[in-house]
Amino acid sequence: MKWQAAAVVLIFTTSTSAGFAASLDCAEDKAVFLGGDSPVQVSVEIADDPDERAQGLMFRKSLPQGHGMLFVYEHPQPVNFWMRNTLIPLDMIFIDQRGEVRHVHPMARPLDETSISGAAIGDPAPDRLMVLEVAGGEAARLGLRPGMVLAHPRVPSADAIVHCN
């Protein structure tokens, strides 16, 4: 009986992550990415007003594995980031209004003021609603890549590829 229950969970998980069909229980402090071998969860702080977004992760000396900051904008727009006063390398995961990861910028250099675009060259839809910053190397370690989908309450339900309950 236990193996049958495990098989049902496995089938549901596989079909959900591959097809993005189901709704998920989402939480404000968790970003869940689907589209890989298994769901990937990151604990997040939310930066959703201009002052919080401007401060970001500046002056922090560390960021634990599996943790990050989710920048949320009022509406989709082109975004550019830099590393002014940021003391640790960061990976930046750029997400559109449907929750799709559109671009990943790995290992942004500490204190570098070079502009980092939220869109890859030639992206026909460069507007972003969210950006997740995690410690440098975390995106690769977690398997985060373009095409994956974010399940989070801040992804507008009218546009979301994956809906939150």
C-alpha cells in the first residue's frame, strides 16, 4: 500500500513539474521553481517598494544557501541591476509576469557598477516583474535556468503559468 501511495505522489509531482498543470500551496516567504527534475524551493525576503529594492542586499557579508531576496515590481518593466555596495557575488534570476524564468545572470561581481540587464540579448519580451537574487553559484547548484516557472503568490493569477491556492 505504501508503494502505491508513493507512486501516486511521484506521478503527480512529475506531471506537475513537467506540465505546470496544478495549483500549488504557495507562501510569501518561499519561491518554488518547477521545470527541473524536482521542485526547487528558496526561502525569500521580499523587496517590493522603491526603498527596499534600492537597498537590496547591499552591505551584507553572507547569504545562506537556499535563501535569497525576491524583488517585486508594481508592473512588468525593463530592469537593470548593479552591485554597488554589494559585498558578495550574486546570481540574478529574472522572471516575467507569468512566472517564467527568462534570464539568469551568474556570479555578478561584488562592488561592480556595470549594469546587468534583466533580458538576454534578442529577448523579444524584455519586461520583468520579479528578480531573485541568491548567493553566487546558487542558481547552478539548484539547477535554476531559463524556462523554469516560479510559483509564488506575487505572480498575478491572471497571467500565472502555475497558480497558487
